Amino acid sequence: MAAPERLAFVCPRLAGEGAVGGAETLLKNLALHAAARGVAVDFLTTCAQSHFTWENTLPAGVKRMDGMDVHFFPVDDRDVGTFLRIQQSIDRGRPVSEDEELLWLRNGVNSAALLAHLDRHAADYRAILLGPYLFGLTWFTALAHPERSLLVPCLHDEPFAKLACMKRLFAETAGSLFNAQAERELAGELFGYPDAKSRIVGMGLDPFAADPAAFAKRRGIAAPYVLYSGRREPLKGTPLICDYMHAFRERTGRDVKLVFTGSGAIDAPAGLWPHILDAGFVSEEEKHEAMAGAVAFLHPSVNESFGIVLLEAFLAGTPGLVHAKSRVLVSQCRAAGAGLWFRHYPDFETQLLYLLDNPDARAALGARGREFVAREYAWPAIERKFFAALDALRPAGRP
């Protein structure tokens, strides 16, 4: 019997329902474009919006959205203390047993109702696409149906990736859709992962036009500014750029503002606060305008599998300034010829001064970035890669 042409996507949160995140955006957009191509799509997610509390805040049930059926399932009760205790050990590089790894996964985000749905309906799907890799929901779902499961792992070089349970996850599932060659290489280094079990897909981006003066005018910014968009937390490097920007202003005397869009608390020196604009959640249009007007888009995270917002900044004609320890972000800057990177504060100061004092060079970087993304990440190209990956890893007709 031929495998049905129906796909399930599994992600702990639905992007746009009060949730922001690169992995969530990636899974949702792949699902939407599959649905737009006429594939029947079920998007399976939880009732949670906050990745801090995992509280059930959305109603359970099925909602038709943009051509796909979105199924919301409640998050299970969890022992947060146990989860945090083990996570802290993992994060600090302390050895944990395989039993502790499973306890950590069980007390992360899980949904027995979602698993029960797949127990009843897994055979309805040609493939189950799951991500990101480090959640209990992804792990237990994938290993319940390994022969149909394709990971969209958003793999990072971090302590969680080095757990025995993660080696098992990658070994036993049918394959992986990586976002970049650097992510694929990391899987090879960590797990001995064979290239034959993976394809590089990524996410498409639609071109847009944005007035580079609009954001500053609307928000009353009279000085040059740099921009960060996304979650504000130590793992994303936001305290680091606050420290760097404070030092930059103190050392150089240059009046440069720091703009944030997105969510989360900002950890910044007191002296920098008068020069920070926290715009919070903004529309896509305003985010693109903020990008277009920035001197540089800052991306200080070292753990990225795919820099979606960096590519958006390139499309806005703005160069990136990224952390040198992020192999993915540096590789994107190199490939596009559209960004610079820093190892430490002296690098940061040098690069930002260069962008401020050389507007023609900055404009040339931005123009190359726009051309690169329009060429390499147009949705038609990504859709071809996605369906080719499905055909290679879960061929039609496989039971």
C-alpha cells in the first residue's frame, strides 16, 4: 500500500500564537508551504505559549489555519525542580546517567495527548517532521515512530547535543533536514551521522521593501542605532552585547543607540539604559524597517543552526555583526559577503567603528547580502529542496 500524501509537523509551540523563535518559525513556514502546494498537513503542537513556564494558555482542540489543521494538545504536569536540577548539571558539563537524561526529558515539555493522537494516526502520515531536537516532546514522539520521523533538529554545539539520548535519537530516526552545511558537519562530528541520512533544506524568505528612515522617525531616534531581534537571554548573548555597547559608548564617545525587538528581560548596565529602545513585539513591517535603518544587525549567539533574522537583515540591506564562535552565522556572513564577526570586545569596537565611518562599504555589504538571500533562499528553491528531501528520505510508496 502506498504511503499517504499527508504530513505531520510536531513542534512544542506554534509561532505567532504569542510565541517567537527560529525553530518554531522554521517548522511553521515549511508546513504552510507544503499546504500551499496541496499537501494535506497536520501541525501538532501544545497549548503553551511561554517557553519559560510552559503553561497551558491556549485552548485544546483543532483549528483550521492557512490551509492546514493545527492541533493543540495540553502540556503534561512536570516536576520543574527535577528538570532544572538535571539541566543545570548538563549545562555545566557534569556527567549525568542515562536514567537522569530520561528523567530530564520526561520533565521537560511533553504531551501524552499528542502522543496518543500519533499512536492512533501515525500510519496516516507519509512522514512526521519534528523539531527542535532537545525537547522531550520531540524525543519521545520521534522514538515512538522512528521509521516515519524526520528531524528538523536545529542542532547546536552545546552540552545537550552530547547526551547519549541524543545520539540514540539521531541514530534511530529515518533522517534529518538540516538548515546549513555547518549543522550537517556538526552532526557528523557528534554522532558519526552519515550524509546519506540527511539533506540540507533551510527556510525560504520572501523579498520585501522597507524604508530605512521610517523606524527611527516613528520611534524618535535621532542617532545611529544597532539592532537585535529575538529572545533576550544569556544563551542568545544579549547580556554580552549590552556590556559591549556600554563599553563602546564609554570608550569612543560615539552616540549609538541599541534597539531590541522581541521578548524577554534585558540585562544591561545601568548607564546604558537611557540609550536602549525596547520596542518589544513589532509587526513584520516594522521589524523590517528597523533592520533597514540599522547600522548593523547584531547576532551575538554562538549556538545557532540557522540565522533566520540575520538573513532577514541581509534582505533589508543591512550587514550583520555576529559572534565569531558561531560557525553557522559566520558561514552565512562569509557566503553572502555581507557581515563581520568579533571574537571579543576589541574586535567588536573595531568592526562597529568601521561600519559607522565607512557608509559606502556598509552599503556594499548590505547590497551583497540582499542579492545573496534573494538568490539562495527564495521559497521556490527551498520548496524544491524540501520535497526532494522527502523523496530521498521518505519515498512515496514506502509503508
